[in-house]
Amino acid sequence: MMKINELVDGTRGKFCALISSLNKGVTAKGATYLSFVLQDKTGNIDAKFWSPSADEVATLKAGMVVEIDGEVLSYNKQLQMKINGVKIIDRSTIDLNDFIKEGDIPRSQLKANITEVINSFENQKLKTLILKVMEHYELDFYNYPAAAKIHHDFVGGLATHVWGMMKLAMSICECYPSLNKELLLTGVILHDIGKCIELSGPVITEYTVEGKLLGHISIMQAIVAQVAKENGIEGEEVILVRHMILSHHGEYEYGSPILPMIPEAEILHYIDNIDARMNVLAKAYDGVKEGEFTSRQFALENRAFYKSKL
Amino acid sequence: MMKINELVDGTRGKFCALISSLNKGVTAKGATYLSFVLQDKTGNIDAKFWSPSADEVATLKAGMVVEIDGEVLSYNKQLQMKINGVKIIDRSTIDLNDFIKEGDIPRSQLKANITEVINSFENQKLKTLILKVMEHYELDFYNYPAAAKIHHDFVGGLATHVWGMMKLAMSICECYPSLNKELLLTGVILHDIGKCIELSGPVITEYTVEGKLLGHISIMQAIVAQVAKENGIEGEEVILVRHMILSHHGEYEYGSPILPMIPEAEILHYIDNIDARMNVLAKAYDGVKEGEFTSRQFALENRAFYKSKL
Amino acid sequence: MMKINELVDGTRGKFCALISSLNKGVTAKGATYLSFVLQDKTGNIDAKFWSPSADEVATLKAGMVVEIDGEVLSYNKQLQMKINGVKIIDRSTIDLNDFIKEGDIPRSQLKANITEVINSFENQKLKTLILKVMEHYELDFYNYPAAAKIHHDFVGGLATHVWGMMKLAMSICECYPSLNKELLLTGVILHDIGKCIELSGPVITEYTVEGKLLGHISIMQAIVAQVAKENGIEGEEVILVRHMILSHHGEYEYGSPILPMIPEAEILHYIDNIDARMNVLAKAYDGVKEGEFTSRQFALENRAFYKSKL
Amino acid sequence: MMKINELVDGTRGKFCALISSLNKGVTAKGATYLSFVLQDKTGNIDAKFWSPSADEVATLKAGMVVEIDGEVLSYNKQLQMKINGVKIIDRSTIDLNDFIKEGDIPRSQLKANITEVINSFENQKLKTLILKVMEHYELDFYNYPAAAKIHHDFVGGLATHVWGMMKLAMSICECYPSLNKELLLTGVILHDIGKCIELSGPVITEYTVEGKLLGHISIMQAIVAQVAKENGIEGEEVILVRHMILSHHGEYEYGSPILPMIPEAEILHYIDNIDARMNVLAKAYDGVKEGEFTSRQFALENRAFYKSKL
Amino acid sequence: MMKINELVDGTRGKFCALISSLNKGVTAKGATYLSFVLQDKTGNIDAKFWSPSADEVATLKAGMVVEIDGEVLSYNKQLQMKINGVKIIDRSTIDLNDFIKEGDIPRSQLKANITEVINSFENQKLKTLILKVMEHYELDFYNYPAAAKIHHDFVGGLATHVWGMMKLAMSICECYPSLNKELLLTGVILHDIGKCIELSGPVITEYTVEGKLLGHISIMQAIVAQVAKENGIEGEEVILVRHMILSHHGEYEYGSPILPMIPEAEILHYIDNIDARMNVLAKAYDGVKEGEFTSRQFALENRAFYKSKL
Amino acid sequence: MMKINELVDGTRGKFCALISSLNKGVTAKGATYLSFVLQDKTGNIDAKFWSPSADEVATLKAGMVVEIDGEVLSYNKQLQMKINGVKIIDRSTIDLNDFIKEGDIPRSQLKANITEVINSFENQKLKTLILKVMEHYELDFYNYPAAAKIHHDFVGGLATHVWGMMKLAMSICECYPSLNKELLLTGVILHDIGKCIELSGPVITEYTVEGKLLGHISIMQAIVAQVAKENGIEGEEVILVRHMILSHHGEYEYGSPILPMIPEAEILHYIDNIDARMNVLAKAYDGVKEGEFTSRQFALENRAFYKSKL
């Protein structure tokens, strides 16, 4: 069966996809239609179902896996699917992983890499703090995306982002040996784990009520305080790690209640930004030709980036 | 012996005071002199000691109680003391409370008022949350100032500020009955208790390292999470109280990582502001004549306020 | 006949409504259609008339009362009416008050409450100033909305808002006795009367040319200056009331050319905000279920508010 | 007797001056000294009186004319006078105009120029409005400065500034004939007359209480409304002139509650800026050599300007 | 044949136009349609072609001249053309100038006026600098628009804008004789010539890649540096002209890396603004009736302007 | 002879130093004194000369090397020298390098490292561009500081900063292989060479007139354009390098007229920041004890940084 990244203008036929979002609309004539975003492991595509039955309108929901019968059109330079029929697929008959984007590095590899670094720590307080947090959150840590939409928005995205930052952190510590490498790496590993509570999960990711009312920064800061207290971890390490989590967005208006006041917090903020921006840019350039510009990128201060011919 | 609020231009003689700050200076001729802020229960005054002995330079410290021999001058419309001699007073011979400003309402009365309201709560989760926090922090809660400098900067200032806000909260709940009064009052009582960790104490108040690196908002949010978990308090109450603490500064740039998203959080922010501003204004008008303006008030967006003749 | 707040998905039939706004549109096929907002005393609803006659396109206007024959659909979670026919109702046969939202407190009661407070004033200058302004504006004061859209947007909204603020003002003066209560109440009563010139009237409310070019703040400030001069009212009262009117928006960017410089002006700004925001929130929560969020509220810095289960 | 603009490093002797400001200070040794700004028609100079008698400290006040015996030093590249003795001069024996800076154009000439333009008006409403305002304010209009400090801060400065703007206005109307020249000129003539109430007068200029609490923009807007009403001037002219006065600062943060909404208001704002800035620059360049920069100019966004060699 | 400015609601028939932009759309039913902006010398109009053939969809492009068969509708108070048929016109048979808006002053006249001023220069360095730049850019200088959209967006718009500014510059130099007129005029003439590289040309104007990546300010600054070096022009003139070009946008956020630091640069910024704004206003008022407001003008801080009845 | 970094509270005697700044002052008694900043290779110290002769006041200038006879005091926790006598040293008898701070890496080593990277380039256009620029600026490139004050303010600071950035650039390119490493390195090497014109030189560094009026960003952009044209280097490389130079400050308000639009420009901005900030922090921590905070750092958004005990 076809995959989404194989579709081109004019393709007709059937393929399976996960409904990643679904909205009802009304045509000028008063008829109800359905707007989908469909996804599989290879990508996603917008789709319109102009003539659903009343039953289909009532039954279809985001999160379902469906078999689509349709044809592909090009609309404003973007592909769009016109749906002729939809059949719901029984979840028990498919492997959901076939419908979910994943990063370039397998999750097992990410886990091996990150664990190896943690095991090498000499500072036992930092090491224990990470391991105790991981006792609760390891499963989600390797499954969650790093954000609902902006960057690393795929299964395993959070760990992919953390590993990208860890590599940067280790390089930069070689350039500036006065930095405390294990403190910085602890900040990198823990800084975003609050997202495992802020967000609903790796598929059809949304903000939870707790996530909206507290935010991942404050959620994680409280978890670190609690894990440290429960495990008798004391000393400056705990305050500094809490400080790094609180300050890693780097500016008040981005939700950090405190700005970086140690070099490791300053660098944590920088490498968080670099890795997120490189991921946003990679997505933005996807499908752009040399000599042209990307669309405006909200996460990059609304700039359009040029794809050079070099 | 004279009190500080009795001093006028030309007063000479001896009086006792607490050194609330002390800085060394060097005159144009290279001689060392000492600049003090002196305080007792009735107020404070700047003082200069132009010819301290080397021994006095080495010995005198902020926090000491001293007997001053000096005379009062008027300098740029403000009184300043010129010190002729300083004698250190043995702390065991004096009652430190004689040297510390206190609010208009005695602390015992504040405690009675606030406790009565807590005891009247019908929501047992909120009531337990407050009482369990108070088990750890009650002593400091009734002794700490509400801020190092800006407003309610006196022993018992925190509880004075909280009681002022509680009265406002109860009035406003009568005007808008849809507000959840006990939730709002819980926010009022707990919102600033993190200052008991952020600040060093009721006398010679400074920021602690933990206070600077985490801030009272995040400190308190983590305490509430922990107290709730330790005492098995669950449900939306805990998240809403944490939300109110996080959002009570009302704007990102004032250190709230999350903005108010329930009406009680919005009102908490407003009455915190009103009570703090009314206290700043009361201090600013002190000594200003009708028909004149106060000095510019940093905490009031640098405005000078007019003292009307009405 | 049905009222708008009785309509549900699927309702068919006839009902009467005031056209509160009307726009022409063109379908993709080039046909003209009409978009209405319809209102009666109980609420309002969007409506589409897909096939009006050329005569209907030319005749129908905002401000008319009409009998609608139609059916109700649910579109993006909001009700929308599909109109099958429209009949214009002769204004002389209906009571326009049946089609206009009103506040919870009857206007006669608002007038009795407010008048009682004015009559109790001891300061004769302030009392005379209010009464002389009311000679010209009393009728509009009790009929106008407090704003074209944002808050208290109903017949009598201005007086409802003023009475809400007066209750807050009297409560807060009890908490802070140094405030001049009659000065503050004068500011509350007069601060928004310029809206009777800035806005076109209680129904189909729009900004007037004078309102756009001058603004209600400056209009009212000039009226107070003039009324004072014509009636020989002199002294600081007049300047302070003008100051309170000018400064009540509290920030330059919200149209106050001067910021509050007396405590009563500062409090006026705060209670104006509190009462307006509580009204915006009440409207925003209308129809929202517990555990869900309101839509984003432009007047509340674009925040969505949570409806708690407590 | 010497004039201030004749003083150089090393000058000793006597000269007469107006005390334009005076502050008391205390030396490191505790002695009282006096800091003056002294002025005559030719300029001003800072001065220090290190050893005044107690009597002199009590008697000397800003606004007095005095005979100074002193010597001139150069301090941080600026001249400063060291005062050896001060003698108060009886005001009845001197002509205050000898101590007050005046503009380059005599006030009689300014009055002739401006009056000629007013008399040429064809629009009788605008002409009457100006003439009726002038009945009350003409004397002050030709004597007041345009600002307390920033620009045109000399006797007649207001009229000098207005005449500078009128010339610009007439030039620009030739470039853009669609502008209504008489409307624009009315705005130019009236826009700043509120300063005759906002400021205390042409000598030792300070802000009045009314000026601080209302601001010249709002004061003048109310005067125009009142003068128009008293003289039966109606029609759009009055609203447009009030609009131009309200909007002439061009931005909310500079105290305009309304932004320009007619081309004449936009141009009024621009030429007010151009004429004020050219005056600030002329003062800033005074004494600066070619190839050097002026000091930073607060009124020019803190920029330092270069004096070119061309 | 009809001209665009002759079209009214209901007009039917044929006329010729240049396609100034063209976008594909898809109707709710999935059919492809085309949206045009059509222009001729007299104006432009939006147009929809609801039923193009597949061949027409593939062939029609912006920049073509076409004969349109259609009818005019009024939609939201704006005219829109419904196209029934399109015929491509051979470019060799028409004069493209018939389809391009031009300014009120013929380009030959602009050239005569500007050249006369240049020839009158006494400063030979400035004169040579202008003439050498013109050797490369004169043709484009008299053909390019001053901006892609905002103001003076027509053939010859750049020279029209420059000439408007030159007249202002010469007037203002008469009001303030200390300004160096030839320096200011050099800045006026050269300041925007970088747009001849930043923009693609006078028809269907777009930003070039070089324009987007460098901006006209930096492009022109480098050209002046190079032309000066190649022609041996040295001295302060070159630096001052480069400074004026760099600073003419007047604020960092509008793309000036340096703010004005000489009076001529300050004035250049002001007159650039005045002339551009007067042109924006003239376009905005086009078709607006007395007593009404223009639409909101993005280039004028989103204000709507009032068309007075005076 | 003593070095500056050997001085402690109480040191008396003679030592040689370069006068890095010098200001005249006047004591309260009217006597002239001199304030110095003195430096040698090991550091700098503030110094006061309370009783210079008239001849010394006239002769001493910043940039001279002098022998100081004095004693060291501690003032507000900072060392200050009290000068008893000053003797001017003949420049021909000393090696100026003994008085100038240098970085940790010898300049010869920096040159070897940077040259090796340039020689390894495969892209001949970029390589030629760098080499041709270096023909003119190599000497200054290895001698200039990277800034007058903020960071890398020592002889060779510019090259030290560039080499620090090159190491970062090469590390980051390994993490993100899609980056064009040679393009990024070209940006790193050339981005700040404009400072060789913007600043006066490696000793007593000040801004030049050209530097103030144009800025190093615009100066360098024009140099690259010119060098490319003179050497026939064409193609996208030149525009991209000019773009990187223009955009490397990353925000309009920091003087970039264009924001980064290619990934290499975005990264250039980030590593410029990281290396500068790490240098500022290293200087700020100098002399700060564990458990204490640095002074507020203007270049780090006015934050004070904590020196942890880890």
C-alpha cells in the first residue's frame, strides 16, 4: 500500500493513515464537509472529504487509523487529498508505530548513548538525581516529542533533542574547560522532562490542564525538589539544577521566572535554542529548492530562510 | 533617651540605635569615614562618622546596637546625623524589639484574625494545605517583612500585608459572588510564604543565595506540591493553588512564569498590587505637605504623587 | 414565539429578532448572500441567508426588526441559523426593549442606588458638579452601554458598570480610610460619561466621528471644566476630578495622557479594571463546561481562562 | 561690568547675575556650601560658594539678582565659577530683561509676523477662534518659553517656536496643495498655548500643580472647547482643532491620548518635531569644534551629533 | 475600449489589461479557479475566473497582457470583475506603457528638474559622486517605483519621490540656513538608489534575492564607497553621504544600522517620511467621501484617517 | 619593579605603568586633582593624585608610560592607589608590550592556527576573498582588541575571539553536517575586521569618527563588496558573506540592518554571542569568591552571576 511521501499530483488509490486532526466545515451551500490532516510514518497530508454521510460525520475522530480512497491535487503549490471514501481500521489489526513519525536515530540507540553518559558521571549527587527521576519518567522520556508542534514533534523527539544538546554540551565544554560538564549535562537531561506531564502523549499531542496551568518548567522544578528531598540529596547541586531548569528559556517573556545566573545555565539556554532552531530549519527547508526561500517561520521570529546554491 | 522620630535640625546628644547598614568611604583627602543608616522602633536616619578610629572601622558592623553621640543637620531637606562618638551596646542588655519597626496591628492580633478565617474554611483540602504549610512556616510568617525594601518592610510586614489582602478579598467576593472565596483566601495566605526562604530574616533583610537563584514564587510552588504529596491532598485544589502562586505577579517580566487563568488568580494579582501600592503611598506621603508632591516612587512606575488639600 | 436562547441544533421555525449587523457576501459561484447577527433580549446568533432576492438585498438593513423563518445548524461547535425567509416588522407594532439585552439590575434600581449615594455627599462642590453634569446627561447615562463591544455591552451597561465600581469603591475605602471617599466616588460616577458622546447610542452601537477624533476621556475632561466654570465651582476639587478622568486608563498606550498622581486616581483605575474584567469573564464563561477553557479573550491579554470543577 | 559669555578660565572680578537655581550641599567635612546656576542675557554658568555665612545660607534664593565676586575655573572641560562673595541687588534698581535670554527675533517682530498671518485668514471660524483665545493669552503667548528646559527655553521662546513652525507650515503647504493651510496654521498657533498654564512663567520656569495634574495638551483642548462654546463657534472646525491639539505629540507615550487622523494633524506633529529638534541641535553645537561630537542629547534619543568640517 | 477607472457595478464587456498578479484556487467543490489583479494605466481591479480550461490554467501568467470579457460586481463595497473569457495579447502589438500607472509629473520633466539642481552644485566632490553614480543607474532611477507596494508604487515613482523630497529639502534649508543644502540634497538624490538592485523592476515589482539578503540601504552604502574609491573622491563628504544613506530610516527596527548623527541626516529622515506619508494618504483618500474614514493604513501605524468637510 | 597584580592593601613604593585614562577633578576646596587608570601587562588599578603641580596637570596625558611613587588603599572592597609622585618615562627606553595585556594564546600561535584552517579551504572563492582581505588587514587583525571595553579588550583580542569562534564553529558543524563549514568559517574570520577601522588601535582604544558614523558592520560589508569586485570574485558566495556580516548582531537594535536568513548566519550570531559571553564571564568572576555573586554585568543584561562551590 502507498505511503504518504510517495503521493504526487494526480495519484489515485487507497492507503492507510492515522487521522491526526479533524474539523467539520460547512460549504457555502450549507453542506457539511470534513477537513483532515492524515499521517503515516513517512509524512502527512491535508485532505478534504466533501460528501461524508451523516454517519461518517458522527463517527470519525482524530486518533483513528483509516483506509482512505482518494486522489491527490496540487493546491497553492501544496498537495491536498480529495477523499472519496473512508474505512475505519480496527486498531488491533495494525501496528500503531507504522503511522507515527520517528527521528533519524532509533530510540534504543538514543537510550544507549544517553545512559552511557549518565553512567560515566563522577558527581554522585547529580547522577543519583538523574537516575531517581528516570525511575519515574524513563518510558515517557524516550517516547514523548520535544514539543506539540514547533520542533522535534515526533515519537522520541524529546530524547532526540536531548541527545543533540548533549553532543553540543560536550563539545562546548572542551572549548571552555571552566564549565562544569556534569552539571551542564544534568541540566540538559532533565530540563524538559516536565513536558511528560505538560503534554498528553506522543500521538495527537495536546496540552493537559495541568500543563496549561503550571507549565513544564515549574512542574519539573517541583519534581526535582521532591525527588531530592525523598532521596536525601542535599547541597548546592539541587539548587543549581532547579535554577537551570527555571532559567533555561532565558527570558521572562518565554516563561522563565528567573534568568541564568551561572555559566552552565547560560550555555544550557543557548544550546537548547541552537538544537531546536536547527531542527526547525531542517523541517522548513524540506521541499524548498535552491535559490528559493522557505515560508515564514513563526519559531524563527517570522523570518523566511534562503536555500543557497553553494 | 531620645527616639529617632524626635530628632530635628540642630538636635545634639546621645541615643541608641540599631545599625541597619554601614559603608566605608574615603574623603578627597584620603581619610576613611563611615556612612550609617541607623534605626529604632520609631524610624531611621542617615548618619556620617567622619573621624572613626582604625579600631572603630574594623569593629563596627551592620546589625549591632550602638549608643551614638552626635548632632543633627539638615541636608537637601533631609535630616542627617553627624556622629562624634559611637559605643557598642551589649545585646544581652537590650530588647531588640525596641529597635525594630512594627506595623500598626500587633502580631498577636494579626494571628488571631487570620487563624479565625482559616478555621472557618469548609473546603477541607484547602484548610489542611494551609495548616500543614503553617506547621513549618508559622513563626516566620508572623515575623518576616513582606519585602526587603519596597513595601511592608517591617517585622510582621508579611502577615500585615496578607491580612490587608484578606480583607480586600472578602469584600470583593461579596461584590462578585461567583468567585470561590476559600480558594482566593488560600492563595492570599500562601502566595508570599516563599519569602521566608527568599529573604534572610526580619532584621537587616537581604536576599539569600537560594532566594536569588530560585525566587519566592518557584520556592513556594514546590513547597505546596511537596506538602500536598506528603499529606495525600489530591485533586484540582492543589493545581489551582500552585497556579495562583505562580501567576500572582501577573506579568512575565515581574517573574510569573504563567499568567492568571482563573478569576481567583486574576483577583489575587489585583489585590496584591492594591495593598502593596497603598502601603508604598502611605510611606511616600510621610512628611509631605498638602499642596506638594512626594519624591518619585520607583515602585509606582517612577511617578511623584500629589498630596491634595481636600 | 421562540427566543434566541431557546434555539438548539436542529430547531426549525419562525422567530423575531433585531438585525444587529448585516454584510453582503458572494459565493464561489458568484451569487450574493447575506450574513446577519440577529439578537433579541435573550442573546444573539449568526445567520446566513443564501438566496435572498435582489429586493431583499437592497432593502434589509442593520437596526430593522424582522421575522425569520429558518433552521439552526451547529458549525464549529457554534450554532448558526440558515435563513429561508425574512419579513420586515413594522417598528410601531413592537416594543424595541424586547430585542435589547439588559443587565441583571433594572435601570430604575440602578438610578435609585446611585442617586442615594450622590445625595449623601457632604462635599457640596463635588455634589454640585455631579448634579450639574447629570442635568445634561442623566438620560443617556442610564441607557448607554459601557462599551461598544468589550464589556457591559447592553442597554444600561454604563450605569451597571458604574454601580459595580461604586460598591467596590465603598468597600476599599473601608479598608484604607485615608482615601477621600467622595472624591473617589465622583471619579467613578463621571469617568465614562464621555461615552455618551463617543458612542452613537444604546442600540447598534458605533463610534461617532467626534468620538474617534477626540475620545471619551478628553471629551469628558472638557465637559467637567466647562460645567465647573459655568456654575462657578472652583478649587482643587475641579482639577482633581479632571485629573482622575484623564488618568483613569492608567497607561499612556490605553489613551490616558496623564498617569494617576493621587491615590484616588490610582484606585479608580484599579476598580475600573476589576469590574470590567469580571464582566468580560462572566461573558467568556457563558456556555463553557467545567474542566474546559474559554476561548482566548482579547480584552484579557488574549488569555484563555479555565473553568474549575471546584 | 562683565557678561557671562565673556568669562574664560582664570577670569576674576565682579559681575551681576540672576540666580536661576540654588541648592545647598555639605562637604565631606560637614560644612555647608551653595551650588548656583547663574544667568544673564548672554548665557549661564555653574558656580560654587564654598564658605557662605549662616545668614547668606538663609537669605539667598533662586530668582534674586546678585552681584558676584569670584573667579572662573575649568572643570571637566566646563567653566565653573568659585564665588568669594555675594551681594543682593535691589530689584527696583535693575531691568530684569538684562538677565534674561531672549531669542534672535525681537518679540515685537514675532507679534507683527504672526498677527499678519492671522489677519489674512479667510475661514472666519478659525480666525475668530484664534482671536478669542488670544484675548486671554496674548501677553503670555509672547513672553513664555516653549519648554522649561529642552528647547526654546527663553523669554519669547513659545512665539519663536510657533513662528518657526508657521514658516515650515506655509512651505509644506506649497509642496502639498491638498493640505488645508489655515487649519494647519490654526493648529500651529494654538497647539502649545496650554503651556501658559502648565508652566509658572518666563523666569525660573517650573511646572504648576495644574500643569502636572492635567498637562498642557488637555488644558488647551478644554480651553478651545470652552472658547468655541462661549462664542458660538460651531462646526467641524472646532472638533478638528481640538483633535490637532490632542494629537500633536504624535505618540501615546509622549502624552497624546489620540493619534493624528487628518493630514494636517500629522504634519503639525512633524513640524513641531523639526523645529524643536533644530533648536536643540543649535544649542548642542554651541561651543563644539569641527570634527568633534556634541554631548549626548536626551531630547534626541540620547545621540551625540557630529560637527562636520564641510 | 474601456479603461479600468471607467468600470462601475454592472459594467459588462471587453477590455485590455496587464495581469499584475495571479493565483490558483480550489472551490469547495474541488474545481480550480483563478484570482487576478488586473491593471492598466488608469488603475487596477480584482478579478475571478471561475471556470478556466485546463489549458488556460497552465498558460496564463503574471506579466501577460490580456483581453478580458467579463462583468463587474460590487463585493464588500469594492468592485470585482467576474471573468467569462480571456485572450492573450501579443506583446509586440501593444505599447506596455498603456498598462502601467505613471506619476503626475512626466519623467522627462522630473529629469530636467533634478538635473538642473545637480548642475548647480558648488561642492565638486558631491556633484561628481552623484554624476558617477548616475552613469550606472540613471535609466533605472527614472523608471523604478519608490517601493514595491507602500508608496509611489508606479513607473517613475522613485524619481517622483526624490523630487518631492528635494522641494521639501530646499524649503527647509531656507528656514534653517545652518543646514548644508548640497549635502542634504546629495542624501536625498542617492538615498534610495539601492532599490534599483533591491527590486526587480518597474513592472510586477518583487524583491530580488540580493535585495532580501542585503537590503537597499547596505547595497547603496557599498556602491557609494566603491564609486568614491574608483573616482578618487576623498574627504569627509564620502563618509557623511554613506552615513546619511545608512541612517535615513531613522530607527534600528526599520533597518538603519546607525542613527542620524548630523542635522542633514536627521532632516533627510524627516522629509523621507513626510513625502512618503503624504503619498500614502493621497492613495488612501482616493474614493473616500467627506465625513468618512479611510481604511486602516498599515504604513501609518494602522490608523484610519478622516476626510474632513472643510 | 612591582607589577600591578602584586599590589595589595598597604603596598608602598614605585612601579611603572601605562596611563590608560586620565581625568581632571576639583576637590570641595577647589583644588585640582588627577584620576588615573594605570595598567601594565598584569592588570590595571585606579589611582588618585591629590596634589599635582600645575606643570604636572598640564603635561600628563593618557598613553604615556610613567613611574609612580605611591601607596595602595582598599576602598569599597577595591584597591586604589594614592599617588605621591609621577615621573614620565621616555618611550624609547621601554618595550610598550610590557604594559599591554595580552590573551592566553600567543599571537603567533593564533596566526598559525587560523592560517592553517584558511589554507585547508576547498572553495577557492571564499579562500581568495579571505586572503585578499588579509593582504590589507592582517597586521591589525592580529593586534586589535575585539571591543573597546566589553570583551576581549586586549592586544590580540580580535584574533583570540575569532579563534575561539572557529573552534566552536568546527564543533557545531560536526553536530549538524548540513551546515556549510567553509562558508561559516569565512563569516567567522571576516565578521569583525571592520573593527580595525571602527576603533583607533590596540592601545587606549577609542572609536574613530568613521567608526561612529558608519559602524564596523557597514564598513566591513563595503570592504568585502569592493575586494570581491576588484578581484573578480563573483557568485552567491559574495552575497552570502556580505549577508552574514550584516546580520551577525542578530537583532535590529544591536545594529544589524538585516536578520539572519541562512543557517550559517544564524549560527554565526550564536557563536559570536557564546564566545563573547564566556569571555565577559571569565573577567567578571575574576576575584569573586565561591558562594558569592559577581557585580552586575552590563553586557549580560545587567545580571549578577553566582560562583558556585561545585
